[in-house]
Amino acid sequence: MSRKQFPKNAKELIVDSLKLPRDMAMGACIVTAVGNDQVMVENYRGILEYTPNSIVLQSKTCRIAFCGCGLRIAYYTNEDMKIEGKISEIRYL
């Protein structure tokens, strides 16, 4: 059975039983909010939308939308990103 065909539930069971970090083993995105004016995002895949009122990112498992006003990407690398502005909502799509 190839890696792509491995059932998601079985993979999660293995990760949990071996107590592996989910972000490393499953490619989970890490979102850290500091108040309502700063967010750090790790393990994202790409930027799908970027406006002053909305930033939408693609992660391995879902899309993450940050809504608010005056939003801007303070910096980004291939691995992490810092979003600043007045953040009113974080949605997982």
C-alpha cells in the first residue's frame, strides 16, 4: 500500500500512539494568535487571497481565512508567516 493510499484514520492512530508531534507527522498548520492584532502561521502551503480585509492561506489539510481590517503580511518564508492588523475572525474552510 503506497503512502497516499494509507487510510487517514490509521495514520492518525499511529501518530497518536507513538506520541509524535502532529504538525511534523501530519503536516498540520500551526496558528498562534497574539491578541487580536498579530498571528503567526507555520507550515502553510501558499497564499490564496491577500487584501486589506482578508488573507486566505492553503495548508495541507484545509484553507485558513483571516478576516479583519488593515491586514498585512509583515513577513513570510517558505515555512512561516506573520500577519498584522485588526483580526476579527479566523476561519477554517
